[in-house]
Amino acid sequence: MRVLYITKNLPYGADEAFIYAEVDDHLNAGWDVAIVPVRKMALVHDDGRKLLSRTWGRGLIDPAIVAGFAAELLRQPVLVLSVLGSTIDHRRPGLWPRNMAVWAKGVWLGRQARRWQADHIHVHWIAVPATMALIAARVSGIPFSITAHRYDIAQGNIIHEKSRHAKFIRAIDRVGAVEITAKQAAAQFAPLLLRMGVNFPEAPAVLQSGPLPRLRALIAARMIAKKGHETLFRSIAAARHDGIEVMLDLLGEGPLEGHLQQLAGKLAIADLITFGGVVSHNALMRRLSSGDYDLAVLPSVTALDGDKEGIPVFLMEAMGAGLPVIATDNGGIAELVIEGSGLLVPEYDVPALSEALVQLARDGELRMRLAAAGRAQVIENFDLRNTGRRLRQLMSTETAPRVDF
């Protein structure tokens, strides 16, 4: 089976590392995968280098895309022009420039997909990347499907049109499935609920027992508003006031990095925070299972622009590795961190998060119970071997089942 994977920028950039494991699972199953990012950016992850030979890494406009677009326009002008018309939503004129920006590349990609003899096109994000997938699928006649996440659903970019033509739309959590359904036209099929899956080590991390005066914590997330770093920093300062030192390793990059470094100094916790930068996915997995940490934390919040989480892969991987986790009831997180498998606190709640940190530091038995239950939850419901197999079944069957969520 030959599948084109359309992404925002993977294998470039830093914010789609969660897709690597899914692509690797398809390759391990013997499928041939080519990757087409909407944008070509700097290569950040070492994992991306392994996929460069499979990547059609062109910008939105270059000579090859212009030539391919022109050739396809001459070949089937009515279809190419009608596809452009279908990407224009008169209710959302602000989205027109974004969709038109990928028109030429989508037409070129449809031509390339047909020549490559792709069997299926799959796209992550139901926003602009799915617009490009819709164009390529209609030009080539190749079926396509969509994995929707979070901000992209809220954007509401011609979801009704994409639903009409897609073989299936995959929601990764129930909240997303409900939101997609609300944006579809009447009588369109319900999205399929299929979690993102993760790999996990055969044996869990070895945790320290007993009360801990110093807690070693890890967060791996882009430094953007919805990840809640500021709430976490203030909670670490409060925990220090209560006699608990939380040593935090912070992995990732983002526009708030400078602000967070200044905040750490202002709160007098700079000695507790290590900014570790971007690490490869393999390096992150080694850290999670190393025994160097007592917990993982991700205090996600709803940002001012409405952005929130789906189900963060970092939390899945941390729980799968056997670390207890603290998170917030944001987006679809409560579908992962169910009762007894981790601690959930309200978003933006500094006292509640600080109390959870202090509680885990002082209660070794609680850390052990949460770690065991969290790992069991991931193994049962978020195993990539199962979710990847199910996704391949959906792509390869002649007709995707219309399954309610």
C-alpha cells in the first residue's frame, strides 16, 4: 500500500513530532509512505533526517509546482477551477487567502500522487493541510482521509466540504468528535474516534520510594500559552515555600522561552529550572524510562485565542513509561488521565497544582499507584500497535464504516 502523508511541516519544524511514531508503524508494517509538508522549514529533530528521503519537500510555489499546476490545468481545466471554488467559504472570507495559498501546490500534488500511483492520501490537521489534501484527492481521484486534532477543528475551515469528500475523518478524542459533528452539514457521517497511539518500554521506569524533599519533574512541550508553563512556574515557587523543591527539566522551544526565563528569575526559582531545548523523540523516550524523574507534568490551559489540547502525546508516553503525571482538565486530557491514573487539577489554578506537587513529593505510595494505573491505561487504550493497525484497516478498505463515537 502506497500512502501520501500530508503534514503542516513534518519532518521539518518542531511541533509535529507526535506523527513520527505513526509513520514508523506504517513503514514497519511494510507500507510505502511519502511525506508532503505544506511548508518547508528548518530541520529540527534528528528523527526528521530519517524521513528526508521520503519527503517531497517543496515550498508553496517553486518552478516544479508552477509547471505541474499549469500542466494539470491544461489537462482538466474545469475540474481544477471547480476545486478552487469548493475551497471558498463565503461565510469565512478570512480563510480565503490561506486556502488559495495551497491551491497550486495541491493541484501539483494531485498530479504527482497519480504518477506515484498512491493508493491513499492521509492528512493531519483538518485546517489548511486538509484543504491541500482535498485539492490533491479531487485532482488525482485518489481517496483521502483526515486526522483532526484541536485548533484546526475550531478554525472551521470548510469542514463541511472536506467531510463530503473524505473517506473518513478521524477524531482523536470525544470532544473533537462532537465539535466536528457540529461543523458538518446535516446527514454527513459521524467522525471516527481513534486515539493517537504511542510506543512504550517493556518495563516501567524505576521510581524512588518514600517521601522526597526534592521532586524531579519533566515537561516536554512547546513554550506556547496553552501548555501552561507560567502556571507551573508559579506552582513550583509556591511548593518551595511549603518546603518542597521541584527540580524541573523543561524540553522544547517556543516564542515564550524568553518570558519564561525572566519569570523564573523573578520568582527566584531559576536554580530549579533547566531549559533543555529540543531533543529527539528517541532521546525523550530514554529520559522518560531512565529513572531520573519522579513525575511528568503538563498543566495545559485554554489560551486567550481559544486554543486548547487534544490528548497530548507527551502525557501518553510519560504514563506508558511508568511515570506518575499531573495534568489539567483541558481539551481531551480527562479521557486519558482517568480517575486513579494521574492527578487532574483545574487549569490556571496555582494553589491546586502546587498542592498536587507537594502531595506527590510526600506520598511515595501514591506515586507508585498512579504510575502503575497510568501505564495500564496507556497499554489498554493507547497502544500504537492497535491504533496503527486500525488506521491502516480504515485506509485500505474499499469503504470506511460510518461509526458513531
